[in-house]
Amino acid sequence: MSGTPDARRERSRSRVSLFAQGEPMLWLTGGGLAVALAMIAGLLLLVLVKGVTTLWPMPLEQFAQRDGTTLMGEVTREEQYAPEDNSTEKTARRRLLRTGNFDLTGEHFQWVADSEIQEASRPEWGAVVERTSWGRFYGVPSAFLLSGKVVSEKPEEIWALYNQHHGHVRARAAERRDLETHEVGRINRKLENSRLALRKVERRYGDSSPEYAAAQGECEAVGDSMREDYDRIRKAIDEINTENAAYQVRLRTADGTEQLLNLADIVRAYPANRLTLAGKVRVYFSRWVEFLTAPPREANSEGGVFPAIFGTVVMTLLMSLAVVPLGVMAALYLREYAKGGAIVSAVRISINNLAGVPSIVFGVFGLGFFCYLMGAGMDQWLFSAALPNPTFGKGGILWASLTLALLTLPVVIVATEEALSAVPNSMREGSYACGAGKWQTIKRIVLPRAMPGIMTGMILAMARGAGEVAPLMLVGAVKLAPELPVDGVAPFLHAQRSFMHLGFHIYDLGFQSQNSEAAKPMVFTTTLLLIALIFVLNIVAVRLRTRLRRKFVTGAF
């Protein structure tokens, strides 16, 4: 009545749900993975392309406009727009020209519409000049001056003289900067230490005591000695300035204005439209070297980011040194020692909730607890002579590292707990059977085999901590830090100093720069550098984790 057995089996197979066979979920999950990978790859590709091409030298354009003005500069981007006086719906093209010469015009960029251009050209000897201040300068070299006298007015000879003398002038300028920062800084440190020593004696014995009189005499002797050293350094600086001031180059702008530039104020100059491919590559790599090794200039929109690189690495390492021991100890107690119950469950829930707290809340906590409570207490106890100027009672790299350690602590605890639970109980039981105690078993059996998982937690903590910005704005990161947190002066690590950070540098470039158009390309380059730095730190940790994993690969028994 109901058909043959074969027909019944066929109907039974036809009623099986496609979801039961798994193929739709396979395509759905695979599609989700593909979309996620495409988003990540697209973001990385955008940052890579924009970041790599930022420092490539562009040709120098000159536009004679219908209103009689002439502009010269580098075209940074172009767009289509709808002219206001156009009755049709057609669009026109306009280009954003980096005109530079801010000290003369008060503008860095100007929009130039195609409809306003009467004649476009590329001046053969047009020069791009990158200066220590006032940004870039664009013009055609018209004379080279030595001690105020014109040596040559021919462009070929001017560039030859520039290349001949610029390196020596910049070397002397670097020597002057070294004297102003290191030598004068050394004098100021000695004077400050002498002043603080005198104040300590005054607070302890009073200003009428024999001890104070002796300390005052020592302070005056140090002051006299430092005054002699300062006069000697000042004389050397004046000699360098006088010698460098003899070398000047005169340039003519697009509107005919003549401008004298000292070679000491020129970081880099080149005839943009006469560069060969090899010349462009030299300029490109020269800019990269400056970007990686020099401090920033022009409100961080030009120059290098070495202090930010250094501060990011030091802060990340200090954060790792603080968060890993604390996280491992907390996870060990929760997994190996604590008995299950309401309190342990509440602690685990709190840790998981802590991972969802906004990072700015940790910054406020770090500012209040570390800076205003612990730091102020340390100042009262150890550095009272320096008050009311705070030493540790303000933002610094130590408090920033500890704040980010708290921020990333849940990541390390959860990863360590998972790694500890993955160690087979048979290993623990075998250790106990051999007569080992609880701590001996944890130290020699459990921890070594859980180390790869612990390293995974550290890698995740480093990746998150190195990219955080919001807490650092409150506890130590600054726009420009004149001194590095680590240097050759005892005690070498100055935990109280403010520091620069790549993440904060990106925020400052994108939202706080007075020249946003010039800073916009640097945002991508700095972002690329931050990603590369985090990648390098993670690669080092991953290699260490792989070695530990190979060392302790074993099976349960």
C-alpha cells in the first residue's frame, strides 16, 4: 500500500534536512571567515600602500592662474567637485597644491581648479627645501652666498656648491645641538642637584646652622664651576653659529619674492623635476632614515618619530614585566590552590567583567591612584626637597606601564588558567606519587608545560597594551618629550619622565596638528610603523613560545 521498500527509503532520504548534513553551515562559516580576512587584508593593504608612498618625492608643479597669480608646489591629491557658478550638473577637477612658504604667505595648501589655470608647467630648477622650522619652502635657486657675497647665480653651480657645503654645515649644526642638549643639560642637572642638596640641609638643620653654611659654600662653588663650563660651551656654540651663518642660498618664489635661507636651517633640498629614479630613491630612503632615527619637528608633522618608537618599546616591556608575574600568580592560585565556591566564582566573574571596562576608566584610575596617591606619597617621603615641583606625583612612564598592566591583567589571567587546565592531571598525580610536594609539582611539571599558553597571554597583552592611547593621555604620554626615559645618565631608567608613544603620536597628528593636510599622510606612515613594531615584538614572543612548546611536548600518562 505504501510502496516498495526502495521507494520508502528514497522518501526517507529526501526528508533529511540540508542543515543536518552540514553543507550550509560549512559555507556560512567559511564565508564569515573569508569576509573577516578580506576586511583585515583590506585595512592592512590600505595602511601599507598609504604608509609606504608617503615619503616618495613628488614633482614640483607651477600654475599660472587667470587672476594673474602664480603658484608652485606639490600636488597632494585631486578630486571632482561641482562648481557653484555652473548651471549644469557636470563636475570639474581641482587639485590640492602644497605651496609651503608659510613664513611668507601664511598658508600651507591651496586648492587649484582646472578652470582657473591659464598655464601649467614644471620648472626645471624648481627646488623642494625641507627646513627645521616653518615647514617646506618652494622656489628656484637664484644665488649662493658666502659671507654675504654672491658666489654664483647659475642653478647648476648653486646646486654643486650646496652639495659641497651642506653636509659640513649640518654636521656643525648637530654638534651645536649636542652642546645645547647634553652639555648644557649636564650643567643644569648639577646645579639642580646642588640646589636640592642645600634645601635638604636647610629643612633638616635650619638656615642658621653650621651644616647649612658648609652646604651653601659647596653650592656656590658648584655654581661658579658650572658658570665657567657654561661660558666655555656658550663660546663654542657662538663660534659654530658664526661659521654656519656664512653659508646661505637665495631662492625666488613663484610670485617673484626673493628669500635668503641659511644652510644650517635646511634639512634636505633637491631639484624635484631634475631627479632621476636613482635620485628619487636616495631622497626616499633619506627620509625613511630621518623618520626612524630623528626627533619630530614642525609640530610633529615632519621629521622623525624615534622618541615615540623608543617610548613605545620601553613602556611595552615594563608593562610586560609587571603584568605577567601578577597574572600568572593570580591564575596559579585560582586554578591550583583555591577551592571552588561562591568567592572564587565571584572573583572569576569580576576578572571577566574587568576585561570589558573601557580603557579610559583605567586611565582615570591610574591618574588618581598611581599619580596623585602613590606618586604624591613618594614625593613627600623621598623627594620633599623638590616640592612643590612633583617628581613622581605626575604622569610618567612607570605609572603608564602599571596602568596598562592593570588593563591587560584579565587577558593574562584567563590565558594562564586555560594553559594550566590543559596540563593532564596524570602528570600531577605521577609527580605526587614520586614524593613531590604541591609547589614542586607546580614548579617542575605544571608551569613548564603551561608556559606556551602563558606566552600566548603575554603576546595578547603586549598587542593590546602597545596600541592603547586613551589611558596614556592621562598618565604620561605627551606631544613632545625632550628627554628619553632611558639614557646614559644614572640611574639610566628615569621612571618619572613623561614619554612619547606611537599611538598618541597618531592621535596628535590626526586631530591636534595645526597643519592637518601635511600631517594626514604621516598618520598612515606612523600607523604602519606601529603595526610593524607590534608585529616584531609578537614575533619574538612567538618564537620563544615555539621553543618552549617543542621542549615540553609530551603526552599524558
